[in-house]
Amino acid sequence: MDTSQIVYDCINGDERAFRRLVDLHADFAYAVACRMVNDEDEAKDIVQETFISVWRSLGKFDPARCFKSWLYRIIVNKCMDVLRKRKKTTFLHIEMNDQLVAVLERSGNQEDHLNKKELERLIEIATQKLSPKQKAVFVLSELEGLSHDEIVEITKMGKDAIKSNLNHAKRSIGRMIEKYL
């Protein structure tokens, strides 16, 4: 059964269908929340709140739209609320992929390079200075691999704002890495 049929069943009040919907998307929701807030317990709470919001708002959801984009938006908004409420900024948990490591490493011999774990940690530290919007765009673009059009739909920010926030995030992280190197 595809997601759109499950969503349609949920809209009609089928609680078992909602359970299937949660089962299908809970891991994804948790991964996004964890990357945004870098706190496993808080991420679990965000996922729970997200699916409560989904259940309450399903009647307003248009099943012709992409459910996953709608879910992304709810998760990101809840994460941004948490980040705004924090007095201090937080770490962003980043699971590095080889492409991102290659982009960030300088040319030279192997002894001059940071090892992967050091680079991951350095990027986590650098993300402390990012605004919630920059973190959201960075996570969605660089870690989740979403297109700018998808990020626009999720965040309701304009394409230029997406590009600007992503550029600022990358430059900020890059400057921090340059200082360390």
C-alpha cells in the first residue's frame, strides 16, 4: 500500500493506518530531528509531538500533495522552535559522508589532513554559530540531500533565502575549519 492511500485512510479516521504511517516515517523523522537538535531525548520528543500534530492536522492535509514534504515542514518547524527556545546554540550531529569530507579537506599529503572524526567534530562545533534557519537549510540540503525546491516547500522560505542561508552556513563552517587548519 502506498503512502497516499495510507494518508487517505488516516484522514478517514483509521487509527491502524496512522500506526502504519508512523512506522513508515518515524525513523526518518527521528534522523532529521536528531541532526537538527543533537539531543536524542529531545529528538524523540520532537518526533512524538510531530506525529501528534500530524494526527490533529490530517483533516486539513490535501492527500494530492506530497506527505513527506509536509512531514519535513512539521519536523523542521518543531526543531526550530526548540532551537529558538534554547539560551545557547546547540551542536548539530553530522554523519559525514565521503563527498562532504573531500570538499572540506585541503590538498596535500595524508599527514596534513584531519582524520574523519576530527573533521566531524570540528563541523559540529562550527554549527553552534549557525542560526536555526541556517541549520535547517544546511541539514536539509547537505545531509538530507533535498533540492532547493523541496526546501522552499518545507521551510516556506524563498529560493534566494535558501541559497543565502546555505551559503552563509557553508562559509561559516569553512572559516572555522580554515582557522583550525
